[in-house]
Amino acid sequence: MKNVVLVAALALLWGCQMAPVPLPPVTESIVEPVIEPPLVVDNVDPEPIVLLAINEEVDTLAAWLDYQQQILVDPDPERARLRALTVFDEVAQLQLALLSLHPDMPYVTRFRIQTQFAEMVSGFPPRLASMFSWALTYNQKLLEAESAVTAVTRLNAQQQDALERMQKTNRDLQKKIDALTQIEAELNTPAATENNTGVNNGQR
């Protein structure tokens, strides 16, 4: 009897070892999103806009240089803006003078503005006047070059006109010479005929 109980106990223990051990349930871990703190942007003041003025501060001189480069490349928008103005202060008058000195303007306009611009610049602060002196020098050289080209063109036209007149005179003279030669030939023809007739009569 004891043996039966012992065998039953061993079988029970063996069955327990063979049965799979249940694993604890796996719980999915919830990953919480990481919230980054907002970036703190420092309040940076915008760069101040340098207005064109009649002074010799460094920022103003740089602004005038930028303005001159701008109108040299594309002057039409600025011309349209100035035409819309009803009041012209000293700055607007200077801008208008610079636009009038643009190389695409007619010679007469640039020649007339040259003197006015020189008088205007003479009253500016030294460094500002020195900066604008290049415009006066450049326009003066351009006017001189155009004047020289115009003078040469006019001289060539005069020489061409004189040459054409001389050629016409030569043609007229040649016609007169040809006419005189023809007349002389006609006058000499009867005399030659009479001489030939006299010779023939003498032979008879």
C-alpha cells in the first residue's frame, strides 16, 4: 500500500515538472512623448533703415553709394517715384540731379545739369561732396568724349560734302572740255575738206 502511494506521489511530481510554467503577462510600456521646451528667441531689434540725407555720417555715405549703384543699373523705377512727388526737398533734388546725369540721358540734358550739380555739391559736407565728385568727373569725361566724336563726325561730314562738290565741279569741267573739244573738231572739219578739194582740182 505504501508503495502505491509512493508511486502516485512520484507520478504527481513528475507531471508537475513536465507542465509548462506559465509566464507572467507582458505589459507594453507606454512611451510618453518628450515635450521639448519652446525655443526662446531673443527680441532682436531690426536693423535701422538708413535714410538718405545731406550729411557725412558713415551710414549715410554708404546709403548714397548703394543708391547710386541702384539707379545706374535700373533708373526707371526711381524716375517714376520722383515724378509722383509733389514737394522736392534737398534730398529729392539731389536724386533728380543724379538721375539727370545718367548716361542714357541726352547730351544737352547732362550738359545743362553738370553746372547745376557742381554748384549743389559745393555746399555739401566735405566727405559727401568728395563722394559725389566722381559723378561730376565721369559726366565731364563723357561729355568731352561725345563732343570729340561729334566734332569728328561733323568734320567728316564737311570733308565729304567738300569732296562731293569738287567731284561735281570736275564733272562739270569735264563736260565743258568735251563740248569745246567737239566744237573744235567741228570747226576743223570744213577746212580739212576744202584742202582736200583744192588738191584734187590741182591734180586734174
